Amino acid sequence: MTRSAAVRPDDDVTIKRLEDQIAWYSSKSSAAQRMYKRLKAAQLVCAAAVPVVATLDINAVFVGSLGAAVVVLEGISQLNQYAVNWQSYRATAEALKHEKYLYLAHAGPYAGTTDGTPLLADRIEGLISQEHAKWVSAREEADRAVADGHEQ
């Protein structure tokens, strides 16, 4: 009996988990990318406006506020690790998709198995676990950077 005849992929808890995780990582990657690009665009606009506004003989407080906004926007970006999360989540989503295609094609580690579902479950959880460990490490690093910045 082939795998597809034994278990329909849409009824399989492992496939459901895989699809859910692909959707989650893709969504979070897109959200982090959007936020990163928005913050960077705002930084660029503020930074470019500083010399223009300074030549217009406008209140120095406004010019200083634009400069401060650049620093605050960069701090928010670094604190929340949008660029790192965007890349890491995208990599995990693509790795999960790769695993799905290997499984469905009975290729790679699934070649020659009658039921590769337990292997698929192990490999899915391994990828998710690796991503979680990277996320925790990045958070700790960001927290240290913030703490170091306040101590100086």
C-alpha cells in the first residue's frame, strides 16, 4: 500500500503541522520584512530631511528631532531584530517547504520508505527547534547590546 493510499495528506496530523508551520514562518517573515523596510524608509526620509530643514532656517529643535528620530528608529529595528527575523523565518519556511516536497516525492531521506511520516515529523520538529534556538540566541544578544548601550 502506498503512502498516499494509506493516509491522505490533508488528514495527516504531521502534514497539518507542516502546513501550519510553513504558513506561520512565511507570515512572520513577511511581517518582519515589511516592518524592517518601513523603519528603514522612515530613517532615510528623516536623515535626508536634516540637511534640507537645516538650510531653511527652521527651529533647531525640529532639526534635532529629525536626527533623534533616526536614532530611535534604528534602536527599534535593532531591539526587535526585524532583519534577522525576516531572514531566519524565511530560511525556515523554505527548509520546511523543501522537506515537504522531498516527502511527497519519496525522495532524499524518504526514498525507499513505506511510511516516511515519522521521519518527516522528526525533521519538521528539528527545523522548528533549530529556529527557536536561533531566535532565543538573537534575543539574548539584542538584550545584551541594549544593556551594554545603557551602561556606557
